[in-house]
Amino acid sequence: MIPKMNSKELSEALSTSQTSISKIESDMNLVKRDLTNKLEVIKNEQEYAMQELLNISELLNGATSKDLKNRIVYARQASLAGVYDIYGSTVHPKFVRDPNNIFNFVTSMGPVFKNNANVRINDAISDKHRAILMHDSIEGKLVAFDEYDTANIKVEVEVNVGDMLGDTNFNMIEIAPYLPGSFTINSIDVYKVQSYLTQSTLPDYSILFPIDKVGACRIMMDQKYSLYKFVMNVTVNYKNRNGKYPFGLRHLYFYNAEFDPNSHVIAKIEKSKLIDWVSEDVVVRDQMGLRVSTCTSQGVKLFMAYDGNLLQYEIATSKGLAENIIARNTKELYVKKLLANCVISLEFNTISSR
Amino acid sequence: MMILYNFRHRGPYEYDKFVLNILQLHNEIALLEQRLLEGSGSQLSVATQEFSTIFNTITVDESLSQEMLLLSYQFE
């Protein structure tokens, strides 16, 4: 006798089919959404890169040999020496050990995301935005990228204090934008957990000066803060073909790091002629923006030779009318800079040659 | 789900047709799943992974835009 299915079994078969087709549909939608988001990023990245290429061409046409020879952009140097770490555009004091990424556990299977914070971009909260805290190597990480109608964008990270997984102490931020250089950070405010508990509305740490043309970079805090809330206000300086302001972060990491106090970086400057003297005045671009300074205040020292990890024949810099002429014939300099924060470039006002 | 059968006018075959429809639907979906996993679906999966690799290459820390940003730091 052929067994007959009862109504319960038939109902289950129907239910299984419904579940299967729903899963196929949702999987397809996920793939479609992921591809659409990524295509949107690629489209904007290519368009932005083309525009930047034109800008670079104009800059190259107007550049002088002084710009080429007197300025050190650390991330572009073929070889650097010293005790340092580098990320994106910035060099910074060396990590004593791998930093602790406060939103990602490190396990033998790879990083695991601690899902205990909300991320709002222009007050909109979503899983997509939360993905900026997630480690890049985690599979299925969403793409936090959008085209906005307004140039001013607010990024807020708020830790769920009632659901803390480990401490949230951090002293360094790592930012990786999808469109490097397309926006300016106007301000950063950090609120500690203690401030949440005392219901204080004043930030515990603030960066109130604008940081222009932000690329992949790191920013050091003056000390460790137990993160409750992080607020970053940015202005997007690039408008795409649709008249929108594209903005997105690949990641925003908060590191709890220990730094080597003896950190320094050594870069080489080569000139085609013999060097006479070098000015004391420099222009430095670091995490606090572009500013005029001096070699002394920046912890910069110059040497004529670097051999076997040993800097030799220190050169005195020149200020005002007093020119400290270099006694030897040399066409190259080794510039040692002590690292107290994240530095992008260093430019000497004058490197006189003959 | 409440099902009403008109056995008086249509006879017991109505029920058989209903059962066959459910089983046919179930089998069609099972086959679709199989085809997706082994055929076009796996190709789609490979293509998606390749696309993700390209995407990651474009958006890594050493991307073209990042390199151009460093160039602009050099010359601005």
C-alpha cells in the first residue's frame, strides 16, 4: 500500500518550501545590495580619482624644485629608518606590542566584532554604519558609504554602557575613508564613561581645529580615555556628478596602545648640488594640521651621515642672518625627528646649496 | 490554513490534485536550490568573490586616491 501523507506532513512540506524560497530571495537581495553599495563606492572613487588626477597635474605644473627637495612626506619616502610605525599618510611612535582594537576581539580564528556600540551618521542609526567599527577582515562586513545632500556630516559612536564587553580605554584613532582626501574633520569630541555616569554633557577631549584632506591616517590622543561617545564633524569637500556629497568610512578603529618613548624617524634628503646651510624654520603637517614651527621645537636634528644605525656629523641649523655653513662637502642630509604624535610631512624653509 | 473541498461535486481527485500541487511546488523549490548551489548560484558566488577582491584592491589603504593624496601633500 502506498503510504499517504497526512495534512500535517503536507503542511510541513509547504512550509519548508516557503522557508527555502524566502531564504533564496533574502540571500539574493543581500548579494544585490552588497554589489550595489560596492559599485556606488567604485563609481565615486573613480570619479574622484579622475578629478584629483587633474588637480595633481596642475600642482605638478606649478611645482618648483624647492617643493620636491625641501619637503619630506614620510609615507612617500622610499626608505625610512628609526623606531616608528606607519599607517596610511602618517608615521607615529612605535607600538610596543600590537594595539588592542577595542571593538574587535583577537582570537585564533581571527578578529571577532564586539557588537556593543551604535553608530549614527547624520543621526541615522543602522547596521551598515556600525560596520565601520568592524575589523576589515571579518566576512560579510557591510559597506558604510552614502551620497548625502549636505556637505556637513556628523559621525557618532556611542557605546552601550549597560552591555560592556571589556574596557573601552583608547588613546589612538585609525581612520580609513573610502575617498581619501575628500573631506575635512572640523572637530572631534570624546566623552568618557565616567561622564556618562555623572551625566556630564561636556566633552572630556576635543580637537577643535580643522584637519584638512583626511586620508587613511591615525590620530593620537593626549592620554587614554574610556570611550562612551565619540563625535566627529566633517565637511565633505567633493561634490559628485549627481550633485551629492559622497562619504563613507571603511573603518574607524579605536586603539588602546602602548608606545615606545624613544620613537623617532630618520629620512634622507638628497640635493643635486652641495648643501651650504639649512634653515631652522620648518613647516610641519601632522595630526594637528599644517603649521609653521622650528627644528628645535619639533625635535628635529640634522646629520651628514647615517651608517650602521649610527647618525654622524650633526649639522647646526641657521636662523635669521646667522648662517651655519656646513664645513664639509655634502649633497645629502639625514633628518631625525622625534615622534610625539602622528606626522605626515616636514618641510625646511630653506636648504641653501651652491 | 483552512481548505474547503467540494467532494460532492468534484470527487476525491480534487484532494489528490491539491496534494500533488504541494509536492510539485516542494520539488521545484528543492531543484531550484540545487541548481543555485551547484550551477549558476556557485558561478554567482565566484563572481561576487572576484568582485569583492577587486573592490578591496581599489579601496585598500594604498589605493590610487590615497597615493594621489600623498602626492598632493608633496606638492601643495
